[in-house]
Amino acid sequence: MKLVLDTSGANGSVGNFNYFSLTAPKTNPPPVLLHRYSFEGGAGATLVADSVGNADGTAIGSVAFTGNGRLNLTGANGYVNFPNGLISGLTNATFEAWVTWNGGSAWQRIFDFGSNSGGENNQGTGLTYIMLTPQSGPGPIRFAVTTNSSNAEAALVGPSAFPIGQETHLAVTYDFVAGTSALYLNGQIITNGVASVPLGGINDVNVWLGKSQWGDPYLNGQFDEFRIYNGVVSDSAIAASFAAGPDALIVPPPALSAKISGNSVILSWPVNAPGFTLQSTTNLQPGATWTPILTAPLLQNGQHTVTVPISNTNLFFRLRQ
């Protein structure tokens, strides 16, 4: 918050005393990326790693990692569960994702963070929540926040349902300080409204992707990327993020490390550098052919790790994005 001298004519004097007025406009600090989920994992994996914060999630039910940084949810009973209290400590927030929705029944959830009458880990009657559905009962995409069930929601309703069968970039900004919210698809704002409900009033014991606080259907779709920011991301930054794509983030280039373990070499690089492919070549001459290592990286102790058997052939490795 900053103090600004108001020179609009409110200055003056009374008797021997001069006076002037000060205004204190509301300002927000720059947004900070708190959590980033890039859905890297192999067959049978359940860890949904947070490459920025310390809030790893768990994939539950009918879900499958595709091996190329995506997570499929079949609409049966699959969802992602994040740690409690993920957003209730925020004042302003931005949610960003790349999602493919495969259609189906209304009131599925892209995300739903809050509580319900069934208690933790269950569905019931929604009590406090912040949620986004690709298709509401009347049809359009809908974002809503409440601390008093659906009788007192601050909601955004788009002009139509979420696109079906195509990867789509979405973002929601929630600026409680300024009292405004906005919904974006593919870098463009599609609707805006009020932000009158404090996030601190949400009892976020059920922090879910793909699952509703109510008895609504599970999401039938695919996640490529999901991010949560502390603060409000600007219109221009959202447009730039859409243009850059789900694997782009300004981070230092990752360092590739190697150590020998028995008859294998273990290659590793930090988990906060998703979207990189490990490649190998037999020589470093101009025009050398680099071949992707097809083994899916494991996520261990904050690192991507790939184990490669030692052979009599010279191999050189690199990371490529």
C-alpha cells in the first residue's frame, strides 16, 4: 500500500492551521507461483509432484499417467487429492491449467477445493468451496466461490461450455483486495465479475482436481499442467503464458548429474525443471544423432531419475526441452 498526496482541491486552511488530504489506493504485490503440477509419471505411478512448492498430490482411482506429462481421468472415479489448506491462507489467487475435457454429464469438476457435509475424503452437500466446472446445469462453464453453500456464491458464468476434445488453456484470477474476478480461455478473458468471498473462509480439507464436493460426476478428461499463484496474474502475462505453452516456465537450465550404481548409471535432474527429455548419442561430432531415452523418469527426493545399464558403447547424454 502506498500513500499519495491528493491535489484535487481538498487542501486548504482553517484559522492558523493548514491541511491536506491523503489517499491510500489499494495495490497488490506481484504474483508468486506457489504450486506447479506437470503430471510426470509412469505406469502405476500415483505421485503428483509439486515442482515449485512442497504440496505433492496423489492420483487416486481410475487415472493413468501417459508418460508425456499428462494425466488421464476416465470420469469413473479418478481424481487428484492435494494436501489440506492449500488455498485458504491466500487473499488473492490465480489458478492456471491446460486441460482437455472429453465431454459427458454436467457439473463435472476441473477443480474443487473446500468442504462438504460428508466430511474429509467424502462427497456430500457442498459447504465451503472454490470450484470450476466445464459445464454447469444450464450449459456454460462456471466458476464459483462460497463460504455459505450455494446460497451465497460469487460466481462467473462463461458464454458457453468448455471446449470438448481439445487441449485448452484456462485461467481464473480472484482479486479479493480489488473485489474483482475474471475467467480466461486460451489467453483471452471471457467473463469477469466480483470477488466478494474471502478465501480464508474456505475450509479446504478436500482439495481436489476432477472431483466435486457434491455428488456430481468425476471429470472425464486430461490434465497437462496445473498452477496456483499467490496474487493476481495480469491479462498480458496470462496471454503470454498461453502462447508459451504448458512446458514453459522461466527457470534456470537444469543440471544433469550422473552416478554409478553397480552395472548401471543413474542420471538425475531437478523436479522443478519439468518438460525435459533425456537423450543420448554415441559421439559428439557435428551432425551426431541424439536419441530419446524411452524409460520414464522416476520422481525421487526432488529429482527426476533414469537408470541406464552400462555397456561397452560410449554414450553421451543431454536434456532437451
